[in-house]
Amino acid sequence: MRRFALVISAALGLLVAGGVWAEIDRPRADEKDKQPKPELGEAGGDEGGLSPDEHDAIHKKLAEESEANLKEIARLMEKIRDSLSRKQTGEPTQSDQRDAVKKLQELIDKVGKG
């Protein structure tokens, strides 16, 4: 149980650290004014010249995939919790824990690129 709690704490720590890093990396208000950002669909924009509809479709797809991944992670965590409550800490439970952490990291990476 303690190992699972450490894994969850580490995963949450990664989420918090990512948010802090994003905040640190964000340009200050006075820097934003110096470099105008291209409009959606303009060449050189972060969206690669996508139309607003294409841009929205990409975000919708990312949100749907993220939700499906979160449901799978939640299912795995419930399975792990049940195994640990029965004091089953062997390889099957550890494998599920590794899978849950891997899926969390993939989700964090995907959303970070998003």
C-alpha cells in the first residue's frame, strides 16, 4: 500500500511540477506586447496554419483520448487498490502499478505537447 501511495504521490508531483514549469516558462506581460503572436490559421502560428475548425477538432480529439486514458488509469488504480487490500503485492500487482505510472506519464507528455 505504501509503494502505491508513493507512486501516486510521484505522479501528482509530476503534474504539479509541470504546471509550475509552464508558469515559469510563460512570458511576462510586458514581453507579450513586444512580439505579436500570429493569428489562428496564419503562417508561422503555433497551429501550423490550421483553420479554426481544424484546430478545434484536434483539441476535441486530444480531450477525448485523454479522457479515455484517464478512465483506463482509474480502472488500473482500482484493480491495484483491491490487490493491495488483499495484501497481494507480487509481480501481477507491481506490473499493474508500472502500467498505471507509464500511462500517467504518457498522458502528461501528450498533454504537455498538446
